[in-house]
Amino acid sequence: MIKVRDLRKRYGSKEALKGISFVVEKGEILGFLGPNGAGKTTTMQILTGYLSPTSGTVTIGEADLLRDPLEVKKQVGYLPENPPVYRDMTVKEYLNFVMELKGVPRKERNNQLSELVERLQLTDVYTRLIGNLSKGYRQRVGLAQAICGDPEVLILDEPTVGLDPQQIITIREFIRELGRDRTVILSTHILPEVSALCERVLIINQGEIVAEGSPAELSHRLQKGQSLRVKI
Ligand code: ATP
């Protein structure tokens, strides 16, 4: 579903991505694990068309990101690490606004809205101001905006950061559920997060992919002190 080849990103003299390549299969929830500053957000922002790479290629489905960024944006839903919070909008107003931005045809909006409000259990807060919601509910709204337009691919950057343990469990359940009919990349610096949700994980450190495997294999290697060139 997603093919990334020799992706590089330079910020001035800082080489944030040093030529990473990977593939994500259709329907997979891939973990993208790495410490702070590893290059995760840079990779996620390139895959979602928010940032241009210095070089390399990305294809999502049949679309080439560099040649056809609009087509790629339609296929990808994105939950950024620090999503903007529209405190003065109700959930209903905000999700309608996102539908408009994503160009979802008017006649499809009501059906899509009721489906995603039900899937993310937002009915009770649908007419409340986002600024008055708990962080856990705001993150559910973040997931809801990411699936507006029914994209095939979902890119989630640190989706449970700052949440309490109960909220983390709830958000992970929603991610598992949304991953049933989508391809998902889950970026995180927390090993238990990928253990809970992913069958396969890539570890990125200092702009390079340094290991790949199942969460169990990688945690076993880390426990045995084998070098993954990364401590998590
Ligand atoms: P975190 O979890 O802390 O967000 P990350 O793995 O997402 O880390 P990135 O944010 O992609 O890492 O950053 C990769 C490297 O690129 C870091 O060294 C960072 O300081 C640098 N970097 C990121 N954005 C910029 C920028 N706009 N200008 C200069 N350097 C940047």
C-alpha cells in the first residue's frame, strides 16, 4: 500500500532522514518506533504531504506523492503529534469544517458524520465546545477528523502522548478498531504502544531505520542487550 524509497530530508546542515526505505502492506498496522529527534515526525509529515523531502520517492496506492500530492492527501488521514485545538468550535462544527476542507461531497457528509460519531463514541459530546472536553475526548475528535473522507491510510503521530492510563486504553481500542479496514502507520517512542497494536515494527534512530521485527522479537533483543543502536 505504501512504498518509501531512499527518503532523505535535510534541514539546513541537519540531515534528519538519511535515506530510509520501507514498505507497508495493505491492512497492516505498522509501528514506527524511535526516541525523540529520531526523524519520526519528519517522516510522517512527508508521507502526509505536509513537508517536501530533499530526495526519495513515496507511493501510496497507485499515486506518486511528489507527482500527485492531492491524490495522496485524499487517501491519507493524519493525526499530528500536536493537533490544533479549535476550542471555540463544537465537535459538530469542527467535523463539518474538516469535511468541507477535505472536499467530501455534501450529500455524503451526514452519513459519514453519523458513522464516525458512532464509531468514536462522540454522541454525548457532539454539540459541546472542543475547549471544554477532556484530553481523551479531544484525541477521539482528532481520530474522527483523521478519518473524515474515509481515507485508506491512517497516519498517527504519538496518538496517546499526555493521556492518562484509562484514556490510553480507550484510544488504543479505537486505533485497533479503525485499523480493521485501513492501513495504519503508528509513530511512537513507547514500546508497549506498538506491542499492543502492531505485528511489525520499524525502529528509526538518527534518521536511519536500524531494526525491523515483531514487537516481541525487538523487545527480546533489547532485553538481551543486543545492539539496535537505540535505547527505548
Ligand atoms: P520527537 O518525538 O521529539 O518529535 P521525532 O522522532 O519526531 O522526535 P523529528 O521531529 O522528525 O523527530 O526531528 C528529527 C531531527 O530533525 C531532530 O534532530 C530535529 O531537531 C530536527 N528538526 C526537525 N524539524 C526541524 C526544523 N524545522 N528545522 C531544523 N531541524 C529540525
